Amino acid sequence: MPEPIIQVGDLHKWYSGVHALKGVSLDIYANEALGLIGDNGAGKSTLINILSGTQRQDDGWIRLEGQPVDFSNPRDAMERGIETIYQYNSMVPTMTIARNVFIGREPLKFSLFGIGVMDHKKMRDDSVSAIADVDLHLRSPDAIVGELSGGQRQGVAIARAMHFKSKVMILDEPTNHLSVKETKKVIGFVRGLKDQGVTGIFISHNMHQVFECCDRVVAMARGEIVMDKRIEETSIEEVSEIL
Ligand SMILES: Nc1ncnc2c1ncn2[C@@H]1O[C@H](COP(=O)(O)OP(=O)(O)O)[C@@H](O)[C@H]1O
Ligand SMILES: [Mg+2]
């Protein structure tokens, strides 16, 4: 067995009275697509918010490629190669696609006096290729994100994550509010991640979607993992009965 890319050990999280994670332990292997399912309130988002640096655990540990990590914010996690795409992703609707691809990581060019200024040409050119790489048919990198459909916005978020070579891509309910066609596209992205050497964590409450694009299914209920099986060793029926 190879060493897991991410190891989570005995993770606990309390929100005032609510014990949202009750000692969750999980190994995630490089290049697998892991489907995380469970009812509303099961603790899925809490678990991935800790992995992505949005929240902090109250107890337990995380290792990334064998090294202990403790992220204080999403930037820490991104710098270590963990990108998260949320249902309502962190795009600035009034800005262009090119600016959104590079948000927080704008390339600089240096002026005569050594002052860094944003390299708009590089942002445009690189965002064109980033978007082409994820097979997104957008008219122009200058299009305003607020004018895109939900699926196109997810596409931009995915293009951004791929461009910055994330090792792990977490998608938290990325297909909510998407059309059937857009959902298909996101499922296709998840399925293609391993060919690009990216580990995927796909959160959904739609079991059909998980069975379409994941290698392994982990089910959570009331803050605990209640099932962990390879897709070929289980069925939608079995998972439905557990939840
Ligand atoms: N910021 C928060 N403040 C208080 N309670 C929260 C917060 N986030 C989640 N919870 C509670 O923690 C539990 C797990 O929630 P969550 O991780 O969002 O589950 P899921 O993503 O599986 O729907 C739920 O009982 C939820 O109400
Ligand atoms: Mg959630």
C-alpha cells in the first residue's frame, strides 16, 4: 500500500452544543477520487473546511504527504496544494475571468523604479490557456464573472485550481444549482482529475453522481464515518440503506 497523501486522525469539532465531528479518521490516497456523502448536518463540510484551512479542529491531527500540518487559513492550505471549490465559490462577480483566475496570486512585472505592478497581459494569456485546458468554451478572459452561468463559474474555479497545479482538489457540493448539462461537465472534470495527477474529494448528497465519478465512497452520519468502500465493492442500494 502506498503512503496516503492525506491522513486525518481522530478529528473532533464542537460548535457550542453540537459535536459535529466525533473522532473522524481517514486515509486518502494520491490520485484517487473520493466521494464523501451523507445527509445534511452529517459533518462533511466541517471535515473538508478543516482540510482546506477554513476552520480548525478542536482535537485530532492531519498529515499531508506524511508531514503534520495545521492550517490557520485557506491560503496555507492552497500553498500546500489543497484547493477547494465551494457550491458558491469565491469569485468576485464584478471582476473579469482573468482577474478571478489570479485572485490573490497576481503576477507582477517590475517598473523602472522597481515597483511591482500587476502583469495584465500575462494574466489574460495564462487565463486563456487555463480555461482552454479544462475545455470551457468561454468567449473571452475579459468577460465579467457575474455574467456567467453557475456551471461556467465552477469551470473558472476548476481552471484556477488546475492552473496552480493543486495536488488535492476538494469540491463541496459543486453541482447544486447547476443544470443537467453543467452537472455532467463537473462530473467529467472529477473523473478526469487522476489523469492529471490530482487527488479529488467530491462531496455530494447525490449518490448517482458519486458512483459516476469516484473510486471510493465514504459515508458520514452524525459526525462519524459509517462506511468506507471501493465503488466496485458496494452499490447505491447498500449506501442508501446505511444513510
Ligand atoms: N458554523 C457553525 N456554527 C454552528 N454549528 C455548525 C456550524 N457549521 C456546522 N454546524 C453544525 O455542525 C453539524 C455538521 O454540519 P456540516 O459539517 O455543515 O454538515 P454537512 O456538510 O454534512 O451538511 C450540523 O449539526 C451543523 O448544524
Ligand atoms: Mg455541507
